[in-house]
Amino acid sequence: MPEIARFFGIIVQMYYEDHTPPHVHAVYQGKKALVDFMGNVLRGDLGSRTALRLLREWIYLHEEELAVDWILARDGKDINKITPLK
């Protein structure tokens, strides 16, 4: 699964040909969550409210880039890295 960003210990990934709704897979200190592009947790738990808040902020800042990556991934094409949160 390609990594699209990494910041503050949070790893953000996106599967190729994944199911809808559009979402990212996030990993933080061994905990995993699927989070849609509106910041809703679809499954799992990052185990940290701060990590989830940071992930949601990053998603909000990069909604358009995430949408482009989602289309690329759905089509089996290489996806782009996205600038990490600083």
C-alpha cells in the first residue's frame, strides 16, 4: 500500500482499487484507522485524539490532492505524495 504522507508519527496510505467511500488508511503507534475525506472515522482507532485531530487538519488542507490520488489509485495508476503537515 503506497504511503502518501508521514508526519508527527502518523503514516497515511492509500490502497489501489479500494472500496468507496474515498478514504485513507492511517497508522499511528501501531493503531490503524480508515478515515474518509470529511474526517470521519470509518473503522478503527488511532488511539490518540491529538493524532486524529492532526490527520483531520491534514485531510482538510489537502482535499483536492486526495481526490486526485483517489482517482489515480482507482485506475491503478501511480499516486502522488502529498506534503506532510508541519
